Amino acid sequence: MIFTYNKEYVGDVLMIIVKNSGDAKLDVERKGKVARVCLKENGETVAWNIFEVSSLFEIAERGQVFLTDEQVARLNQELQAEGFTEEIVNDKEPKFVVGEIVEMVAHPDSDHLNICQVAVASDKTVQIVAGAPNARLGLKTIVALPGAMMPKGNLIFPGELRGEKSFGMMCSPRELHLPNAPQKRGIIELSEDQVIGTPFDPAKHWTA
């Protein structure tokens, strides 16, 4: 689940993205300050828009934002007051973390992609299909997990590349808009002493 807010460009609207709707046809059901966006085919909720959200609580950040449990509870009160029965579930897990490539094989249907198994926590490994020329076994880098919003606004969801499932993205300095990022392809290379699963901190993980 992704919370995003940009008052200057979108208005006083909190957008909550529940799942990737792709190119599916959508319907919108609005009640008061709440709009539910759902798949036309089966009515499944894919997003919520909360209008005039500053009447509920203030949001100082812009772009992807992370709400407190109290703020999410206030949103659910608003949904209930408008007659919606679903609830918004808070997701406070970090979306940009240190990861390590622990297995890598060539993609069977590509001359430049690799299928990587990437450890993103002490007890969690995800599959990521990547084309970075510097990807290699044992490399530690920064991983954007499903639910992340990139600086340009791109959303990270589970997907497929040429028939192989992919659950995130290994990031380049340019993709993270880091200062003095090299103008060439390649994911961030971290030192071996970085701890897998640590939330990304530009001050700690990037020097150029």
C-alpha cells in the first residue's frame, strides 16, 4: 500500500494505492470526501482518494508519505462514517533497504537480463530480474521493494520481465536522484560491511 500526497500539484488529496491496476478499466464510487477506485470487472478496490485530508490531519511531507497508526485509524473512521466497510491497513515496513545478491543466473530469454535472488532481510529473499551490467554474486546494493515510490513518481509493484517474476528493483544512483550520480548504467555498489535489511539512508550509503 502506497500513500502519496502533493498539495501544490494535486491539491489537498491523499492518494492511497492498494494494488497495481495496470491497464484495467476502473470505476469510481464517491461518498463525501472519500472516493473508492475499483476494477470495473469485479469491484475490487485498487485505490482510495481522501479529499480535504488536512481537515483530518496535517501532512508535512510531499511525495510518498508514511502515516502513523493514529492517522490511519482516523482515515478508517472517515471511511466508516461515509458508509464504506473496508479498512485501510497501515504499512510501515521500509521500502528501500540494503540487499545482497545471493544467487544469479542468466535470463533464458534475454541476452542482457539476469534473474537474481536478493536477500533483503535476515529471513527474506526476493527474486528480481535486472539488467544492470555490474550486477554480480555477493554484491550489496539498495533495493526498492514493492510499495516503494521512486523519486520520479514510478511505483514499484510485483511484475514480470519476459516471463520471469520480479519483486522489486535494484537501484542506480541516478534512479534515486543522488547527488553527483555517475551518468552511466549500473546499480549502487555498497561495502561488504553493510547490513542486509537496513533502511536506505543517503547520508550513510552514498558518497560521491
